[in-house]
Amino acid sequence: MRIEDLTVALRPRTAWEAVELGTALVRRHAGAVWKPWLLLSLPCLLLLNALCWAIGEVWLAGVLMWWLKPLFDRIPLYVLSRAVFGHVPPVRETVRAQWRFGRRWLPAYLTWRRLSPVRAVYLPIDLLEGGSGEEARARRRALGSPVYGVGSLVLLVFAHFEMALLLGIVFTVMLFAPNDLLQETAARMWNVFESQQDWVQAVENVLFWTATSVLEPFYVGAGFGLYLNRRTEIEAWDIEMVLRRLRRRLTQAVAPLLVLCALCLGAVPSARAQDDEPFAGAATPTAPQVQPVRPRTGSTLDEVFGPQAVDDAGWRQAVKRAYEDPRVSPKRTVMQWVPKDPDKEDEQDERDPQALSRFGEWFATIGEYGLWIVVAALVLALLLTAPRWLRWVRDPARRKGSDDAEVRREVQPEEAPLPDDIPTAARRLWQAGRERDALALLYRASVDAMTRRAQVVLVPGATEAQTLRASRQLPAEADREAFARVVRVWQLAAYAHGLPAGEEFEELLAQLSQRFAWARPGVAA
């Protein structure tokens, strides 16, 4: 790893700026990231769907794809870790590298570390540095602990984005539905997703994989950005880069300077010391002569520089002001509590530390065994109630009860023919406690009478809104009001579970019988 080859500007960043740096790296190298991602994850998705379809548990494929996220997270991490140093790996190299890149860490990240909230931060520490044992744990503490909170929030944010994207893809279908069929389309989509058929679960798995493929590389890039920022902070990569650039510039400037110095030294004539007297008396030992010390009378700068001497008072004042700058000599005020009577000895704590220790051990023992008792009780409850809920897990299509089936029969009233005596049949259903069936019969009979009287043809499965628009062609205003009233009552009963009172039902029945000629002689209308 050569720091001088880094293609990003190194500087101390905040944690969220580091997250933005990682996502920007993913955008820059999008092709190198998503091509191998699709080549490896799409076949895995198809294979898991086929296998789970064969055993009748298609939903399991989506769960397995979610659990195998760390397996595919190595792809963007491999690309970014090379691209940040100037080498963008081609697709073939990335695909081949996945067989050995970080392979020894996969068991950990697919088991006990799978649910770690800072998985994106720990992945580059383990896969790129390759430590083991205590060394790897120390590196995770040093690099990951200061950004643990931000890493957890990043996971939460991307999980919400993934859910929003998934729901957005699903509800995009509603954009292509006409306004007249919007309610019916939504109801049919809800029924389809509730049915949980195999093909529906397969489509859900594909939609989940699509949302994951769009956002997961950005999540890995965010963790890689946090990792780079922490390495820059604790290892001073930015300062090292500045020093290396400075050394490079100085090295380039030193060579001409050395050549110039060599030329100058070659032009200087040699000097030879000469004595005023011959060195004849050097063999005769004499006592050393001590030169008297000249007293220091003051500064000799004037003697050295002469008229060129400049007063340095201004320079000394500038240096003093520079040292007074808070950025050069920072100062801080620390406030702390001090005792009023420092000479007074502190009162001895009369509490027994051993008693507190025994109480803590007793409380911890109760908590530990109590937790295991709760877990055992939950497992026992699940085992005892397994015959009740296991069949619903195995066959989700059976979750609909008889009430839902009854409502579906009411919403689709064209299954049974209309009786000859509609008021009597409706009143009999009402008195038998089948209020929804009675209102459904009135609605069906009203729709039939309206279409015959207005001479209109409704499409199969027409909604209440379509029947109301068709009823505008009724010649009499009273007929239109009566039909609108029965539609409102039916909608409240079918969708809001709001049943009218008995008097209101009789009043509605009398009005409809009169307007649509349902009343027979001798029967009170």
C-alpha cells in the first residue's frame, strides 16, 4: 500500500463527511462495482428461488439472500480498496478475486457478526488488514469504537431507504392504473399479496434483490469511507503526505544547489597560515599564558553591522503577539469542585463493600437464571402451541378466515341470481342476523333495476363509483337519490363494517321497493 498513490484528498473529516466520501467513491466507480455484483448475485438469486420453489418454500430464498449480504459486500469493498489507490480492477479480476478475498472471515460474518450494526465498518478492518486474534480485536476497538454510533445510524438509514425503495417499486404499478379503476386495482393487488402464492413470493424476492442491489454498495462504501477517515486520524496520513511532497520538492532543489556550491568552492584560493616569528622555541616548555577576560560592556551588534544595523524591537513585538495567539498557545478554563474545609478528613464510609459485592453477585445470579427460565418458558410455549401456528407458517394461503371469505362473496354480488320477491328475501336475511347479505341483496337488485331503467351496460366487476356514474342517466331525480343512498349504505357495510339500524333498514327497503317497483300487492312497502 503506497499512500502517495491515493486518489482522494486526505484531511481530517467528520464521520458524516466520511460517509459522503464513501458514497462518492461508489458513484465514481459505479461500473466496476455493479457489473460483478450483478454477475454474482443474480445467478445466486435464481438458483435459490428454484431450489426453494422445488421444496415449496419460496419465501426462504428471500431470507437466504438477505442473510448472504456479507458474501456480496466483498465485491464493492474489493473494488473501492483498489480504486482508491489508482487501480480500478476490471470485472474479470473482481469476479476471480471473490474466491479468495476475505474467505477466512466469511464464517464469522455469516454467523455471530451477521447482525452487527457496524458490519460495514468492521469489514474493511478484517478483510483488508488481515489481522487475527487479539490483533484484529485491538484494531476493531481502535478504528471502530469512535464511529460505532455513526455506523449504527448509517445501517438504520440505509435499511429505511431500502424499504422505501421496495415499496416505491411496488406502488409504481398504481401509476399505470386509470383513476376509475384505482380502488379496484389496489384491492386486487392486496388480494394477490395476501394469497402468498409461489409466483408472488418469487416476485417479492426479485423486488427485494433489486432494492438491495441498488443500495447495498452505497452502504459498504459508507463504511469504507469511515475506515479511511479513522486511518487518516490515528496514523496522520495527511501529514505524512505533506511531508513526502515537501521532501520531493527539496530533493529536486538540492541537486542544483550542490553543483553551485562545488563550483564556488573550486574558485576560492587556498590560504596558508604564517607566523610573525620562527617556531624555534616550540621545544622549550613554557608556562601557559592566560589572556585577561574582557568585560562585556553591551551589545556588539553595532560593531558588527555598522550603519546597516536595524532595530529589532518591532520583530520582537510581532513574535510576542504571535505567541499570544490562542491557536499557537491555547488556553482553557477548568472549573472543579473543591472542599470548603480541605483540612477536614473525609468521613469514613460505613457501608460494608463485601456485603455490596455479595448482593451484586446474588442479583446477577437471579438475573442470569431468570433469563434462562424466561427463554425456556418461551420455547416450551412455542412447542406446546406449534400445532396451532405451524400450519399457518407452512401454508400462508389459509390465513383467511370465514369472515374474509364472506366479505369477498359480498363484494362480488354477481354469483347468485336475484330472488323473485326481493323485499321478503332481504327482510328474512336481516332477521336471521345476516345483515351484510341483506344489504348485498339490496345493492345487487338496485344495480339490476338501474341498468334496466337507464338502459346502460356495466362492465363485469363494475365498482360502486362506476354504477353511480351510470345512475346519472336515470330519468327521475328520486330514483337517482334512492340509488345513491343504497350505494352509500352498502359501502359502509362492506368496507367500514358500519351496519344501519333496523328502522333505517326498513326505511331504505320501503324506499327502494317503491322506486324500483319491488312491492307486491298485500305487502307493506
